[in-house]
Amino acid sequence: MAQVALDINGRRFEVACDDGQEPHLRALGAEIDQRVRRLVDSVGQVGEMRLLVMAGLLLADDLDEQTGQVTGRTPARQPSAEDAETVERLHAVAERVERVAARFEGT
């Protein structure tokens, strides 16, 4: 199992992933960092947990716009097999973020 260091909002997170998935995980981490930074620019530093929740909600909203899976509404277009794979990956990332957040809440 590989380890990847992700820098999000100026803080480093060590995350485990399957061997060979490091570039993909880094790209996902960069996307989350970019969204969190945009949130900081608009609402300020309102706390790490709140920023991660807000970034997660933005990602979920994007996902819902694409697939309609979150709220059950009809998407703007029909989801493809690639969309289903993206949904699975986002769910896996969300679970990992929740585990990381739980560790930080416990400290």
C-alpha cells in the first residue's frame, strides 16, 4: 500500500492508497485544495472542518448536477459508464476524507 502526501489549505495530510493510484489521488487532492482555497477567498478561514464540509458539499452538488444520484432529480444529461466510475471514486474519496476528519476530531 502506497502513501501520498496531500497539501490542502496549507496543511499536509498523509493518505494511503493502492499502489499505482498515487497520481490519481494527488490530482483529487489538488482539486479539493483548489476548492478549499476558493472558499477561503470568499468566506475566509472559518475552520478546517467547516471548509472541508463546504468543499464536500460543492463536490456533491457537482456530482448531483452530473448524475442526479444525490437528490434523485433528473440530470441535465444521461449518465455514462464513465460517470458511474467517477461516482464510485468520489464516494471512496469521501469515505477517506471522513476517516481523516474523524482522526483530526479525535485529537
